[in-house]
Amino acid sequence: MQFSLDSRQIGLDHPPLVVAKVRINHFFSRALRRDGATL
């Protein structure tokens, strides 16, 4: 939730950076979910 809000705010200034940030956030979110599921 916080990541999406941050991406929107930063997107106004640096769109390309936001795209990369969003991808990284999704990657980590998936990793955390996998770890949570396994644990």
C-alpha cells in the first residue's frame, strides 16, 4: 500500500525511476509472500 502511494508521488517528478522502483517493490513483495508461505 505504501509503495503504491510513494510511486505515485515520485512518479510526478521521475517517471522512469518509479517504473524501476515499482518493479523492485513487486519483486520483493513476491519474495516476502513466498517466504511467509514457506515459513
